[in-house]
Amino acid sequence: MLRQQPSIPTVKFKLTIAYDGTNYEGWQVQKTGTGVQQKIEEALAKLFPSRPVVHSSSRTDTGVHALAMSAHFEVPRGSCRMTPRKLALALNAWLPEDIRVLAAARARKEFHARFDAARKQYRYFIWNHPAMNPLIRRTAWHVPRPLDLRAMRLAAPLFAGKHDFQSFAANPGYAKKSTVRTLTRCDLRQSGRRLTVIIEGDGFLYKMCRGIVGTLVQAGLGKFPPDEINRMLAKKDRRMAGMTAPAHGLVLWKVFYARKPKAGAPAESGAKNNPE
């Protein structure tokens, strides 16, 4: 009878990663083009012979940015002699300038960047002026026509709550078990000519945030009244909602994790992980 080989002790790290998504085909490793994940794994391979695989909290789409993407990886305990601070420095030495590990920390054995995520926050930036601000041209959508901010502020809260968001998501190319998601926040901030749409929820469908933002901008342009959002949600048909905003204005801003439950307490279910 074959003896079962003992498992090799490992150590797990959580990374907080920021990147400018302009030059990447999204987060995931791609068959064609380059994903941010590929660059992170190539840097890890320079440091660890085991060539660890990185598991992320989200899968941002082509051209979308991140300020705080959460991810984790594991390596054999004997191969890791760096502190988390030195690990972040070492990774950044091998990464291109448009990707940076902001922080590294030891994680508990059970931690999973995707399944333990309780909710995520995206922010979408709009520059509303006849002339584009060239300093933010890669991170904000230029909308030159005047926007009715009152109409946009009336429309935004209608997205909050538990809804079927099929009308605001693109076809991912495969069947989804459910298109129902819960948004805990959808609001609009203004700072001069710069507008920020903040969207927070338990998970997002493919291009869902961009569908919401595009629809809000069209409400601001007078294409339809704010209360039309309720009808769009009820129709569950992408053709009934507004346009999809460009990718370059969207940033994965923050990933929230619930505190580790006490012994005997049920763990919270992880957020639905869908590409945006």
C-alpha cells in the first residue's frame, strides 16, 4: 500500500496591489496580450523557485485600474526568509512602474482573497468640461457637454439594494447562475469639474459598473428621467438601459473583509467574484 506523502508546510501572504490598467488586458493571465496577474507571477518567480500562483479578489477588465486589489499566494515555509516589508520591496524591484505592491502581510492559512471578500468599492471618474484635463486623461472619462447633476443624484440611489442587474451588464460569453447583486452604495460626488461615482456592493457582473455610470451620465444629459432606472432594472434587458462608460475611468478602489469569526460562529459567505 502506498503511503500518503506528508504535505509541505507553507506560508501565505496577502498583497495589496495598485496598477494603471492602460497597457494591460485586465487582471487575469491572457492567451493573447498581457494581464497584470502575469506580471505579478513573473516577479514572484524571480524570488521563489516554486513559482507561486496569485489568487485575486477581483478580475478587472481591460483598461480598468486598481488602487487596492487584494491577492494572496503561498510558498513553502522553508523558501521564505523575507519579512513582508522586504517582500513588497523585492517584488516592486521586478515589476514595471505601472504596477506596485503597496503592502504585503502574512495571512492566516484559511484566508482567501476572493472568497473572504465581503464587498468591494469601485470609483468612476468623470471630467465634465468642454476641454479635457490632460493630467487625468488616462483615468477619467471626458464628458464635454453640461450635466444635470441633480438628475444624476436622483438616479444614483435607485441602484442601491438587491436587484437583478442584467440590464446593466454585458454578456460575458458564458451563462451566469444569477444576475442578482446587492449594492450598498451608489452616489455622486463633485469636486469642481471632476465627478466621482462611488459604487459599492457584494459583487459585480461583467461591465456592470460601467453600465451604471453610462446610464447615469445619459440621465445627466437629459436622455431619460431619473425614475426610468426602476423600469430598466425590471426589464432585465441590456438594450433597455444606457450606454457602457469607457474602461479607463474605472478604479477598483477598495476590497473589504469581514473580521475573522470567533470560534463556533458561522463565517460570512464570500462576495460574488465577477469581472468588471
